[in-house]
Amino acid sequence: MAVQAQNPEAQPAAATKPAQPHVAAPGDQSPVLQEARKVLKDATGQLPKTVLGLERQMMIGDILGRMDEAVKEKLRNAINYFLTKMFSNSASDIDMGGYGSQGFVWYRVFGNKKPDPTLGKYTPDEMNVLIQSVIGDRQRSFLYENRNLDFSHMLYLESGEFRRFRADAYFDLDQLALNMRAINNAVRPIKNMELHPNVLKTLSLAHTKEGLCLVTGITGSGKSSSLDSIIDANNHSVDGHIVIIASPIEYVHKSDRCIIRHREVGRDVLSFKDGAVQALRQDPDIIMIGELRDPETILTALEITDSGHKVFSTLHTASAVESIDRIIGETPPIEQERVRNRLADTLRCVISQKLVPSLDGKRVLAKEILLGVPSVRAAIKNNNTSEIYQMISEGGELGMTTMEQDLKRLYLQKKISLENAINYSNNKRRIQQLLQVQGAPGGE
């Protein structure tokens, strides 16, 4: 198996047989890890004890820069081995390196993150070398300067298939840490989201040519997967042009009825804002902005939506009302009145979601949905967002639902436990009231 991090300097490693996951004693004796251990011992042995912090990381980068490509491949194959084990574990994420990992490789399986002692224990320097082995020289320079690096990573399998990962390298008490999240090879059909026909129309370019649609939730709540489902549905149902601006690009869509452009921040474009502004000159129908992460990007998104384009994006918020308040609150006070009016005019839909542990040991999607109906628009303009929750709860016929109403639905369908219905709600008093109506104890 060969692995190649997506960067200009990386060279494809020679294909080798994929490492097969297996159960082993602590200090895994697989040939792949044995070879990597020898390289790690040699590399870390060149590091003086007196050099610490960023300078030590830069010395590791220099050692890797002088290392023969065939030797570096042995290090990448070790990372590759760890990633391969994710598939048999049904893991969504892998974490390694940094003080917090205590030398172990950690996996998140169905929401729970635990170390895997069967893979052995590594010293901080060994992990520093492993992590730096999957990035190129320019990426190392960016990491040293910014103390963080978002990048995409690709794993090639002997079958000819490949798997993509969203990766983030960062510092943890002067040591390098790494998270990688597996990106699905297939898009979840939009019908699996169980959306009301009115919501589907709002998300479809065939029915609604303009407006801002948001998918929100905490990290790991499936926002990217939902956005990919929405993009895929448009790709197969309407003729148009879609520009995706993300950091990094995750699922790569194949153009069907739409021509789809993928622009990765830091690689194809310098920032979300630049990508959004440039997209206006590229004749788009839909612009997907990976995240509204700063005031500049928020203002730019509102401006391009106001110009008659359909814009999709995400926020790290737990509810629809919080999403509205966050957008307004993130902008400078002098701009907030204008932003409030513009948001009221352009907002079409907010889907706030959570992945809740299900009774079958997996996870199920729970969602809150807000549509930009006249009453909601008026509440935003009048700065009465506290009234919107009630509007959502009474808007079921239109396709709206609160998180509490959807958790109640999942509980009554025997998909989630009563405890998790309460724990994952945003409004504990309201979920207890809803469940008591059905004769279920609410509890505290």
C-alpha cells in the first residue's frame, strides 16, 4: 500500500501490499511497524537533548529532508497501517502525538474515543517524526509559523481504490499532535436525511435560485456529510455550476448535470473570503463556503447571497436561533443593523444537527430545521430572535422542527434511549414536557 499526502512536494510512494488489521500484543510486532521503529530509532537518535520546542521540530524537519525517499516510505507505511485499522474498527477519527496521547494511537468509534494499546507506545520524538513524514517542506514551514496545519491526505490501496482523510496537525505542549478524519467514499442519499418536501425545495436550485442555507452543529456532528448530500442532489437534478471552497476539500464530487469546481483553501485559493469573491467572476449557480469562521467571510457570504446566488455554508452552533445570533454577533457593532436586515432578506434555511447514540450501538441524525418564512424574517429584522423557537415548534406543517421535537420522534420510533433524548436536547425543560405528553417520564 502506498500513501501520499496531498501537497506539491509529495512524491507517490511505491505500491506495497496493504497492511491487514489484526489483533496483536502491546508493542505490535507487524513487519510494517518493526521497519518504522528502526527508522524512528535512527532519526530520533540524531536529536540533541538540549534542543527543545519549535527548534526541535525544525531539526526533525531537516532530518526528514535529508532522508532517502525509500526510508521515508517506511514511516508513511506506519501511518498507513494505523489508518487501515480504522476500517475494521468502524472508526471515524484517529489521534496521535502530543502530550495528551501519552504515546498511544487513539480511535473514535461510534462517538467514543479510546487508545489502542495493541499498536504499541511511542515516544514524543517518534510521534513528531511520524507526523512530519506525511507533509511536505512548504507545509512544514506553514506549520512551524502558524502552529497548525489543515491538509488532506490520501491513502492508496492495492485494489486501485483510495481513501481520503481530513487532517489537522497542531502543537500540544511543544509536541506535534495529529487528527485525521476518514472521508466517506460515497455520499449519503439526501432522502436518508428525512427532510420535509418544503425543505428539499428550499435546498434545490431547481426550485430556489438564491438565498443562504446553513448546516450547523458542533465538530463531528456530520455537517460536511449533510452538505455533500445536498450538493450531490443538486448535481444530479439540475444543470448548473457549483463552486466548493473548503479547508480542506473532503469528498470530491464527480460532475454530472452540474460542473463542480473544488477549491481548497491554502492550495487553490488563499482564504474563504478570496474564494467567495473570486467565485462571483466564475459564473456560479451555487457557492459552497466550508465555514463562516470570521466576520469578513460572513459579510462576504451575505453580499454574494444578496447578489442573487445560492450559498451553502456551516457554523459551529447547536441551534437555529444560536446560528442567527452568532452571525449577527460576530460582525462589528456598527455593521450589525445592516447585517440583521440582510440576513433576514437572504436566509432561507438552517439545519442544526447532532449525531445521537442509537440503541443499536451506532449513531442517528437528530436535527432542528428553520425556514425563512415571513414571521421568522420579521423577528430577525426586529431583533426578536427569542420568539423564533416558538415559531419553529409551531411550523411542523411547513417542514420546521425543533431539536426537542425531533429527539422525541426518534425516541418514539425506538431509535434512541430516553436518557439520550434528554441529554442531547438544547432545552431540557421542553423535552421533558414533550415526553410527558406521551406518558414518558421526563426526569432530571
